[in-house]
Amino acid sequence: MGLGLAAAGIGALAGLNGCSTTYPNRDPVGEAFPSVDGESLEKIETRLPESLAGKPAVLLIGYKQKTQFDIDRWLMGLLQAGIGIGGAQGIDAHLLEVPTIPGLVPTMASGWIDDGMRSGIPREDWASVVTLYGGAAEPVVEMTGNENGRLARVVVLDADGTVVWFDDEGYSARKAMAVADLVASMAESTTE
């Protein structure tokens, strides 16, 4: 899902982008996720984390074109664990891929980038990809840091939008299962 087909375009645009600020990686556990406006590939304006309120959420944040490999591993593991599947077999939680692209040039080319992503993603998955451009991307980058941007930032939010789990060190099956257990317990407590 997500960044794959637009990766080359994002990489080229990032090279042109004058805003290449590097923020040190940091663990934002305990902090509120910043309120930012994005748009899903369905072209629906989405305010994060407000649009996710009421149940837990897992955000897979990518800053660079090569992050897609790590995001795909996380998606596979989390979907297999039932996160975001719903129904009797699933864990009732949001699971979103969040391409996060700061800077003016990518913002100006956002339609082209989004069209590239749409062409490689099945329509039924478009709602689960919410892209943040420019000024909306900056607070997220500052919150997590963007050093070693090839690895996804995995952010678990509680029903109120507070970060309760974070990882920026790459996928592992053990971490995916830990996330699934945490999100399942949070989902159960929101339905009680």
C-alpha cells in the first residue's frame, strides 16, 4: 500500500525541497499527537488525531521513499494480527499509513504524488492512506524525529489521541505482536 509508486517522484521532489531540516529522533510516548490536517487517497479531508477519536489507532508514518519496505512489513504483521480488520476475528482499531512529506515543493506537487499512489493501491484501501504535506507534516516530523528516515515511525494512539507506544527501529514480529496485544486490550476497554 501507499508510497510505492510515488516513491521516485517523492525522492526527486525531496531533492528539490529546500526544507531538509533533520530533527533528532525522540520517543513521544505520553504526548498528545499534534492536530494536523491531511487528505486520504479518497480525497477526504482528515484531521488527525481528532478523526480517530473513540478507539485506538496505529499510524505507520513514512518520511522517505525507501520507508515503504518497512511499512509493508508492519502492515502485513499488524493485519495478520487482526488490527483494523473488525468483526469477530479482528481488533477494532484504526490502522493508517501516513506518508509525511514536509516542504513547499512536495506540497505543490501533492496532486501528482497522490495520483501516483492511487494508481498502485486498490480503491478499498484508499481510506487507510492519509498524506500530510508541508506545514501539516512539520509537527509530526518534529515530534518523532527524522534521522534514519528509511524506517517507519510506528505510533500507537489511545482513544484520546495520546501516544502510548512508539518505535522507529524497524519491524520485528515480536514488536508487531506486542502492538497487537496492546491495541486489543485498549480496544476492549473502550467498548466496556
